[in-house]
Amino acid sequence: MSNDEKKFLLDQLEWVKKQKEGYDTLEEKLHEMKAIAEEAMQESLSLDDRRQLQIQLDELKLELDQLYKNFRQIIH
């Protein structure tokens, strides 16, 4: 295997690692959002509790949007 081929394969491996890291982070945020949504379904929550959960969801959505933008840069 030539040095150029080896470098190409190492570059591809790094690219795959970055993609996996991006997917893992996106998945983690989605699980957090799911947990918040499930908590919000509790009938015993007050209006203030629900508002706080909505704020958390909104913050996670912003994080997801930013992660997605960063992730798309890795893909392209």
C-alpha cells in the first residue's frame, strides 16, 4: 500500500469517527427530549412545571439545530 493510499484511508477513518460522534451526540439530545416529553405527560405537573419543561425542550431544540448544522459541515 502506498503512502497516498494509507493517508486516504486514515482520512476516511477520521471522517467516519467524526460522523459517528455527531450521530451519537444527536441521539443523546433526542433521548433527553423524549424523557422531557414523557415527564410533561404527567397529569400532576403544575403549569409552572410544564413551562419549565418547555423551556428545557426549546433549549435542546436549539442545541440540536446547531449540532445538525455542524454535523452537515462534516458530511459535505
